[in-house]
Amino acid sequence: MNNKRGSFIIYGLMVGLVVLILALALAPAVSQFTTSAMNVSVGDDVGLNCSYTENISNFDRAACVATDLMLFYFIAFLVCLAGAIVTAKFAFGGE
């Protein structure tokens, strides 16, 4: 293993770790945004009112489901991105 390859692997590990920490740090903020978007409209905050399901249209239900899944997909994307950054050098090889 030459010096360039070792440096690149360490650099990839550091960048992947930064992306993973970023994902974990942004999780509470995204969760709070999702919760406020799904709540009832109060004042200037416009919400979807997802808890009241009787007179809600199918479009609003779909928006509620998509908003509810947003946290999982956002965090999963960032964790997968971190994994891709860490394993890129091993998967593609090279000198």
C-alpha cells in the first residue's frame, strides 16, 4: 500500500463520518419540521391537520403520508451516502 492510497482511504473515512454525524445532527430538526407540518394550522403556521381524517381529501392524505415518511427517507439517504463514500475506494479499487 503506497502513501497516496492510505491517505485517500483515511480521507474517505473522515468525509463519510462527517456525513453520518450530519445526518444524526439534522434528525431532530427534520422531525420537528415534520411534526409542525402535520399539525393543525395555528396563526401563521400552516399545517396539514393530519390527525383529523374524516373530511380530508385523498390529496391531503397522500401529503400527510409523504410528509410522515420524509424523516426516514432523509436520514436513510444520508446514511447510505456516508456508506457509499466510505466504501467507494474499496469497491472501485485503483492505485
